[in-house]
Amino acid sequence: MKVLFYGGTRFVGKALVSRLLSKGHEIFVFTRGKLPVPKNITHLKGDRLNDEDLKKLSEHTFDLIVDSSGRKLEDTQRLLEFSGLPDFRFIYISSAGVYENTGLFPVSEESLIDLESRHIGKAKTESWLKDEGIPFTSFRPTYIYGPGNYNPIEKWFFDRITNGRSIPVPYDGQIITQLGHVSDLAEAISKSLETDKSINQIYNCSGTKAVTFKGLIETAILATGNRVNDFSLRSFDPSRLDPKARKLFPLRLTNFFTDTSKIEKDLSWEPKFDLFNGLIDSYNNDYLLANYEQFDFSSDELLFD
């Protein structure tokens, strides 16, 4: 297939480009060119906010279009205005952040949407694709981690572990969250192209198990080759913080985990990485290779003021 990526040089897009290249697809990526472009692809350099740049897309037709960087409905509408509709499918990377806070877990694809979510544009895009009759498949991951992650999720914990620091944790560390490895997300997207069951479907996509913050920290410690007993967790009260704050602590400060049974059933998919092996992969194949030398932990103390 002839595939167009909006994005494709960072994290999820990069992992999926690699996966589809291995399957023999012809890949085009539309990016601003700020990051290296993978080999064996065609780079259409441009900014998705610039109409003159987007006109480059009208010179081609595509079987598959993947939007891994759109945040608002208008983003996707403008792109499709210039590229035209794909002949086969439109793949959209949404977010489990669209769901309303709830006390009923795990969250399913039918759960209520938070109209005030910072990701509401993604939910509106999914609704528009469905209403327009555009064949699509959308993926709602929770927290994506793994090599190449530009969000400071696992790095936040690795920084403190490798420097032998006490690790801040909300309350007693029993808030529950859920992570999914980027390679597993790429494989799920790839598998969705192999079946008509996935047409016009929205899928939660993450690791199949949830984990407490305390469990996540302990797993990260073990993944770095250290012993849990050599580290202390320092409790803080998150009640005065924004529940979705990502500046002082890297994960939302409420329970957050989804039901992945739909994607497992429809796509015959299951994650390759459990949390422990996924964190080992991230630590060995990303964090250690970066050779970090400078660290700033001043924000930790703000959690305890």
C-alpha cells in the first residue's frame, strides 16, 4: 500500500513506520523536517498549519493515511482537504485521556467522554470520521512508553533511581495506572489493517494489566538492576494539585486504566511486553544510551511544600 504519515519521525510514528516498512509498504511522511527521516521513505517537508506546504499532498493519492500528531478536529479536516480521502483506511492516534473520571474500572470504549479534557479534540475527530463515513480505525492508548519516548514518564523514575534519590509518590502509592509499550501499539495498528472487523472501530490499547504507582516504581527499580530495599518512597499529598498535572509528577493523580478486551478479541492481539520487560527495554535501549549528565530535582521539593 501507499501510506502517508502525518508525523512519523517521533516515537509512535517512528515505530509504526518501521513496522510497515518491514511489510513492504511504500511510505511517505509529511513533517517539518526537524528530526531525521527514516531511510527508504519519501519525505514531504512541510507544516500542517501551512496551506502552501499541504498542497504538496494533492500531487499524490494514498491507500492508507496515518495521523499520529493531530490534536484538534480542524487539524484532520485540513489535512484530508489537501490529501484527499485514503482509498483503504484512515488510522488515528487518539488517547484514553478523553474519558471522564470515574470510579468504575476498567474504562471501556463506551465510557463517558470528558468534555473538558485537553484531548477532547481527538474525541471530536473520531465522531467526525464516523459521521462522514470515512473508513477509519482509532486507537486510545493510556500512557505509552518505550525507546524514543519524548514524554518524561519512565525517564522521571529512572532519573531518581540512577541518582539514588528517594522517590516521590502520592499518598501510599496505591493509585492505579496503566502503561503500554510503543512496540505493542505499533503491532496493534499493523494488525488492524489485516481485518475488516477493525473498520470504524475505536480501541483502547495498552498493557493488559494495571499497576499501582508503588508497583510501577518498584518494577522500574528492578528493571535498572537495583534492589527495591535500597530505595525509599517519599509520600506527598496530591489533593492540592491538579489531578491531571504532569509537571511535578509524570502521571495523572487519579486511577486510570482501561479494558483492552475488545482489541484483543477483534485483532487477535496481545502485548509482547509486560511492564518489567518493557521497562528493561526502555532503560537499556534508550535511557542508558542517552548518557544523561545533568539532572534537576528542584521540582520534587514543591510536592512537599
